[in-house]
Amino acid sequence: MIRRLIPLAAVFVAACGHDSADTEQAAKPPVTTITVQHETIATVVPVEGTVAARRRAEITTRMMARITAIPVEVGARVEVGQTLVQLGTDDIAANRRKAEAAVAAAGAGRDEAARQAARMDTLYAQDVVAQVQRDGARLQLVQADAQRELARATLEEVETAASYATIRAPFDGAVVNRFADAGDVAAPGMPILTVESAGARDARIAVPADLAATLEPGETITVTAGDGRSTSATIRAVAAGADPMTRTVEVLAVLPEDWPTGISVTALVPAGEHEGIAIPVHAVVRRGQLTGVRVLVGDDVVIRWVRLGRTLDSGEKVQVLSGLEPGDRVVL
């Protein structure tokens, strides 16, 4: 019995080993690879900039007065013509009354001078008064006209000053800063509020003059904010001259409306081309802080750690700075 069982066991073991080999070979499906090679990659230079609104106004006053009301808070949306600051007008009201009284008095004086001049003209025609008397009456009429115009101009000046007491929004936008409260004394040149326009934002970028010379309105550049958001921004303006101190040219690129003003951004400005290596983004393997790719070596797939650069082709590819050589086969 024992002699007959040994061959059967050997056959059973051999059969099991054959099935295991077939299963292992079947577990290795074919892999899709790409062969690494040099390609032309655009060279870019990172340039710092700031997000800014198209229009920005520092709200100040043209006269010294006490602030009676500021009906808007920081972050409030405002419309053109909306009241932003109300100043006290007690002094203006008193000046208006004085100016109105002066206009009335000057008008009455002018009317009396006109009647006197008319009487003198009649008497002079009848040869009752001398010419010097008629000329004196005419001179008084001219002086009365001047006094009346001066009084009217004073009243207009008071009305103009009264218009300064109500400061209105110069455009549609939002309040981004507030520097005063009701009860404070406002003085000419002292900022009270800051208002920025609604709508598209601009990336204000100080580009070195040699790089700015190659930029034209309508071109697109990649702009990235510190919080990670990124966009392809269209250049809308390039300054005609450079700052003599920094040797840089201001470039404006259009950003989305929801980008907050005042934050710093980095723009990638084109600076020629160079030869490099780029692979699809989905081929990258990440292990914590490490980045790598699967490389086919013979029949084996191994992970090779690489150092990556910037993304290309609208985020579909990424530049590889080190770790790969032309001819390497990267597994997708």
C-alpha cells in the first residue's frame, strides 16, 4: 500500500506546482508604457505681483468738519451715488444765511442805483444836472452790479461747500477700509473710507524690462495665488516705460472676480525655450513628501524617485527635473 501511495503523492505535488506557475504568469498583465525623451519646454520666470481692483478710491473731504454719520461698514456693497459719509453743516447753514442776506442787500442796492442813474439821465437830458453828476450815478450803478455779482458768487461758494458735506460713492463697488467713525473731525486729505470697484481683478506684476519687451496684450500667462488657486490670465496692458528705480515694467493681467484684492500672486512669465523631460501627471506616484514614477526595468516594474518641476499643457503634464533619462520606459 505504501509503495502505491508515494507516486500518487508525487503526481499530486507536481500538478499543484504546475497550476501555481500558470496562475503567476496570468497575474502579470501587459503594462502600458511611454518612452522618455527630450522635448521643447517653454522657460518661465516667476515674478511676484499683487491682486488689485480696476478702480480704487480713497474717500476724503475737501473741508474740515465733524463727521455726523458713516452709514456703511467694511465689506458693504455700495452703488454709485450712494451716501458714504455725512458731515456736520452748522457752519455752512450760518454762512448760507449770511450769503443770502448779502445777495438781497446787493440786489436792493443795485435797484436803487439803477433808478438813480435813470433819473440822472433824464435830468441831464433836460440840462438840469451836470454831466459829472450823471457819470457819478452811472458809476454807482456799475459798482452796485459788481456788489450783487460778488454776493451771488459768495452764495454759490457756500452752496458748493454744502455739497461737500455729503460724500457719495464714485462707482459701484465695496468698502474695503474704514478709518473714521461718527464724531471724528475730518480734515482735507485725511482718508475716511476706501472703496474698490466690483468686477474683474487685475494682477499687477512688475516684470523685468527685458522680459516685458516680449509681452503683448492678449497673451496668456499662468498666475498662482498663495492659497493655491491658479488661473490662465490674459494680459490686458503693458506699461510703455520702465520704473527707473527698479528697472521693471508694470504688466496688468485679468483675474477672476472672486480673487481677493491685496493678496500676493506669482506669475510665470515666458523667457524662451529649453530641452527637458515631461511626463503625464497621472504617471506620478506620491508617497508622503516623495514623488516617483513606475519604471519598467527588464520584466520588472520598479519605483524611481524623481524631482518634479512645474505643470505643463494646462496641468496634463509635469516637468521632471531629475531622476529620469531619455530612453527610460515609464509605466502609466
